[in-house]
Amino acid sequence: MPVSRGSIVVLLTLVGLAACAPQERKTLDDVANGANVTEVGEQVEQQALTVMEPLKPPAPGTPGGLPVDPEPIVEGTIDPASAQGAGQLVQGYYALLEEKRFADAQDLWRDGTPHGDEDPKVFAGRFDQFSEIHANIGAPGDPEGAAGSLYVAVPVQIYARVRATGKPYYALRLVTLKRVNDVPGSTAEQRRWHIENIGAWSNMEQAPVKTQ
């Protein structure tokens, strides 16, 4: 397949960022020998990522880090209706984002919320700017009741890599979850935790529960 000059320039740029002279020569040889430009470009991009600035999220208790909490999320079997159950759901949500399983992640939002009802392609497109996404999950707060429902707030530390630049990205988020209280007439689905809201948050402020 003929190789465009623009494709070679892109590859050379990536190689220059990612590797030493021997690797540059190998990439040029691959292209000259008819290798698929797209596949070669993907390989070089992965090489570039290995030499980029490592992802090092701030430590707990420092600016940009999660709160220092003596009771982190419990691992193993717990009551899914408890605050710890809400924390485990948040863990699962960000694990799905890390695996790029965006449709499954969207299913964890409550129906009727903007993101829960969003077009799946639009929802997935929100994460296109990142080549990788990871998160540390903080300890959930105590459940609070309002109008027959329970709410729990879970702090999250996101650390990701910007696709366009390869630069690290760090952010703190507060995930608010909601479930209907155990009242007669409520369904099993309503009594499960669902994501209600994800907003910006600072570890220098108290984590409020949003009940709107």
C-alpha cells in the first residue's frame, strides 16, 4: 500500500518522542517494506507512552489527594444496600471506564439523570480525550435521608492521561449515589444504589451530599 508523506511525517514525529535512533530506523524500514501505517503508528504511540511522565496522583491528605480515612472501602462481601455497597459501585464504575466499557458504566447511572438518559455515543465521547483513565476511591460518607430516599457521597481521585499530549491529568470528584429507602411498594431496582451526580470537589472542603 502506498504511504503518504504526511503519514511518514507523523510516524517520524512519534518516533522522535518515543525512541532512540535504532528504533527510528526500524520504524522507517517497516513503513518502507509495506507495513500498515496505522498499525505501525499505534505501535509507536504505545512506545511513546512508555517514556512519558508517569502518572503519580497526589498522596492522601495532600492537596489534590483523597482524605486520610481510617476506614477505607471494605473488600469482599458486604451489604450492597450499605454505604460500603455504594463505595463498591463507584469502584466498579471507574473500573469500567478504565476498561473502556462505557455502555456498562452508563448503566450505573440512575434513569432520569442527564447522563443516565444520555445518548450512549455522546456519553462514551466524553472520555475520548483520555488514552487511559484510572481512579482511587475514598471512603463513603454516612447515608443521609431525604423524601424517602438515601444518599451517599464518595470522594474519588482521578488520574488519567490526555490523549493529545500524553500529559497526566489529575482531578478530585465527589460521586453522589441514591437509592430508594426500604419502603413498601419499592422495587429491587429502586433499592439499589445508582449514580445521581458527579461533581468537582476539593479535599480542603467537607464532602456534602447533594439531594436535589
